[in-house]
Amino acid sequence: MPALLELICPAGSLPALKAAVDNGANGVYLGLKDNTNARNFAGLNFDAKSLAVGIRYAHDKGVKVLMALNTYPQPATLPRWHQAVDIAATTGLDAIILADPGLMAYARKTHPNLRLHLSVQGSATSYEAVNFYRERFGIQRAVLPRVLSLPQVENVVNNTDVEIELFGFGGLCVMVEGRCLLSSYACGDSPNTFGACSPGHAVRWQQTPKGMETRLNGVLIDRYADNEKAGYPTLCKGRFDVQGETYYALEEPTSLNSMEMLPEMARLGIAAIKIEGRQRSPAYVAQVTQVWRAAIDAVKKAPQTFKPNPAWMAQLNKVSEGSMSTLGAYYRPWK
Amino acid sequence: MKLPNFPKPIARFVSTLPSWPASRAFVAAGNLVAWPSLRDLDWSHVAGRRFRVQVSDLGLKLYFSVHANGFRALHNGLADVTFTATAQDFARLALRLEDPDTLFFNRRLLIEGDTDLGLTVKNMLDAVELETAAAGMPGGMGRVVMKLRHLALK
């Protein structure tokens, strides 16, 4: 039977992985402790030891483990990316999530039995692109960028054999995933090679008499009054002076929450729902996994009558950026 | 169950304490209770850096650093990174009931100074298993910690 609405949850540490497994994830995704993945933050992620323990813990409970190798290798350090693919193939991981075609070619050639997923960072938004990766590299699943409306997703699903995974909840990018240059522009480190958007070394927060200021590489990107909710210190969620008016010129600090679209996603045969947040703590993973497990079970049982439980939505809004969430591009009348 | 706020009379008393003895008491407690489960972490990037923990509702400022053999109290002064939150929120973080990003979005946690250092420590602590940490605590304290967490989750 093809996969349907598998719940794929983030794990930045072993306790987070266990929280995902214990609260009903069907799969967890994780990365190694370096820039081979897009959550390259100090102290986060897995080494050989915690990876082995994590895989055993998840597999004992029938939960899949996926590894994100979703940054773009540079010539000088390419062997490290190859080594990461080899680690994935030899430690019994269930799939790797890739963005770089060169790495896909390596994985395909060296480990033909290793299951490949196309990362959201690959930025494939059409069935032609998805099918290209299928034909050339045998990818079995694609994570679609959060830029498509559901009718556009449906168009992809109807024209490919590749399983489709959609983001369900979590941090929302500014809609050019894998192609965004904002952090690179401000910090000098590209998320696609450095492995982090707004890396910690470039971020400064300071409480001032005017409010809490957020600076990115010295540039003031936001100032919050005491009663205002905050967001991540990214350029896309900063407030800027535009022709004398200061406002969120790109997007507000908010998280994606597509829960009310679950019945539609089930109808389309979406293989998996991804929860964002490998940078977050085990408490977040436990709370969000629990809510989404309950929601997916409910929608599978009775799709016609499914309504998100207000308590679930309140719980998700609580952990959201800016304490609010949006359907993002999934629901929009324009194309 | 919600964790209770600090009783006002105790908070008033604590706010009168000077930093140095409070930092020493905090460090002594930390070395006794938490260090057994933290000593095996790789502290090399953190050793010698100066931390300040400000418990906002108690008016308490704790200064310390971390070394290969445990926490060490520091006299007041400049800190490399400062964490500010209420006693209850620090307790909720320690018990893994709350995610720091969530508290940050809600303006209940402030990290000032070297953000990378703050994130490093946060991620290192996240990677410690609470059950293992509790098992390493002396005199049945671990059981109390797990019981508190269990009650608060209800």
C-alpha cells in the first residue's frame, strides 16, 4: 500500500528523536554535526554514537529514520558529503534527503539500494522537475516547496509516480526555498553551503530602552516593544523603513500550519507531512508531534467531518513564531 | 498542573541577596545535582566563557563559568552571554516542559551577548537525556525532578 500522510518529525538531538518516536511520528529526520545539512548550529545534530542509538530506538518502534544531506557540497570539501552518504547507506537509515544533483548521482551509483528523497532545498515545483529527478537519479519522494497552492500541488501529484511530501507545520521561509540569498547577503554565509540561515555568530539581541533589538551582522532588522511577539532573526522577517513607513516589508514572523487542509491532502494522496524544527528542543517536538498524530489519525478515520480541534490549534499557535500561524500558499485564490 | 510562581515574600528576600554568595550557592547546587550528567559533554568551546543568568522576578543575577571539573562562580562583571527569564520559566526549561524558542517568541526569554555561545549551550543541554540526568542526581532528587515534570505535564 502506498504511503499516506506519514508524519515526519524533526530531531536535532537524541532526546528530540525519542520525543518524536514516543509521541507518534512515522518517521524522524536528522542531520550530522556539520554543514552537510541545513541546520548546522553548534551543539545540534548527531554524531556516529547518537546516530546509532537513535536508529535503533526508532527502528525498534517501527519508525523510519531519514537523514537530511540537503546542502550543496563545495569542491574542496566534497569528500565529507560523500562520506555522509556512505554513513547513511551503512548505518541502516531509511532514506536520505538531498538537494544537490551531483550528490544524487554519487548516491545512486555507489549505493543503488539507498532510498533518495528530493529536499525542499532542491526547489522543484513542477512535475517536470520532479520527474527529471526520478528519471535521472531514481528519487522516490519529493518534498515540495511551500510556494504552491493545493491545486498546483494536485497538478504535480497527478503527473508523477514520485511520492509527494508537504510541509504541515513550522517555520516558514520567504518562498524561494533553496534559492534565497537574503541571509547570504547579510551574513556572508550562504545557507546552501554554510548550512544555516542567520547563523548564531551573526545574531545579536539586546534589550534597550526602546525595546528589544535584533541585529544581523550589525544591521538592525527589528525592534520589539515589550508586548510584541518575536520571530526568528532572519532578514525576511525584519521590519524595514520603506519610503518613510516601517513595517514587515517581506513577511511577518509567523509559522505555517496547514492542518485544516489535511482532508484535501488525504484526498490527493499526499505521502507524508513534514514538521519543521530540527533547531528546536525536545519539548517542541513532543508537543507538535502529539497534536499532529491526533489530527492525522482523525482525518484518516473521518475525512469528511474533520475539523481541527481548537485545543490543537491553540497548542500549535503557542509554539509558533510570532505566536501565530498561516496557511501560507496552500490556500490562495491567485496563481 | 502549572508550576507555582515563587511566593512573594521569598522573592523579596532573594532579591536582597548579593550576587556573589548567590552565584556560589547556585554553582554548588549545580555541581552537586547537574554536573554528574554534564561532565561527559564536550565543553571545550565553552570552557572559561562567562555566563550570567538573570532571574527577572527575583532580581537575582548569577555569574559563573564552566570548566572541565564543573561550574565555577564568578564575581559580578561582564558576561559573554546573558539569559533572562522568570524563575518559573527557567524551571520549565530545565524540566523540558517548554521549548526555548517558544519562550523567546513570547518574549519570556532573552538571550543577550554572544548568541552562538548561548545556542551552543542550549543545544548541548538539549542533547542530555533527562532520565539519565535524573538518575545521576544524589539523594532521590532525580525522582523528585521526574515527579515534578510528570505533574506539570498533566
